[in-house]
Amino acid sequence: MAAMKKSVSILSAVAIVLGVIGMARAQDNEGPMSDLRFVVLKDYNGKPVRNAAVVLHPVSKKGKQSRGGLELKTNNEGRTNIDGIPYGPLRVQVLAPGFQTFGEDYQIDKPELEITVKLKRPGEQYSVYENNAKKADDKKPAEQKPQQ
């Protein structure tokens, strides 16, 4: 089990390094760069989400996500940042235990940009092991009886 965790950690580190290399290659174009700031908050009370993973993926002009990516972690105030991101489309995903995963594409076109993400609690889930017929009936509109 420990060997498996170690190999997963090594794979994660390799993925992050490949993401950084991919971003560095994009920067070789010498185009304009942006300094990005992220704030991750709880949707229901506005409090910060610490240790959330903010994952950045460059996106091609055709809308395809590039291989690799870069992962940032939020601090105790729900903030993280990165400088020197090239202008263009960028896919941002935010993951945190106990919240729905957030994902959206942004057009990076300013020297400085702050992106605020409000994470929601997970929605109701259904199980095949429970009787969900009553739950489903509660959500159906009232049946109309045929007129005679």
C-alpha cells in the first residue's frame, strides 16, 4: 500500500513538472503575460476554502485541453496566485473535498486578473441500494385525472 502511494505521488510530481514545461513552452512565444490571482470561497457563507486544488490547463484555439497542467493550492485565506501566464484561453478547475468540482474556461487578456470561485456543496445523490421511488414521486408534478 505504501509503495502504491509513493508511485502515485511520483506520478503527480511528474504531471506537475510536465505542466510547468508545457506552460514554459507557451511562454517562449514572448507574447504578453498575465499575473493571475485566485480566490476560492464557500458559496453558502463566503468563507475561504483552504487547501483547494486550482488546476490550470492551456486550451488550444479549437477548444481542446492541452496535455499536462499546473496545480496550485489555496492558503488559509482561500487564495493562490501565479505570474507569467500567456494570454489566451485557459481552463480552470477547482477541486476540494466536500464541494462540487468547479470548471470553466477563461480568456486571459489582461496583465492582472483575479478570478473568484464560489464552490457549492454536493447535490443530493441516489443509491441503487435504496428505495428511491418515494423520492422520485415527491418530485413529480401532481397527476391529472382524466375528465369525464
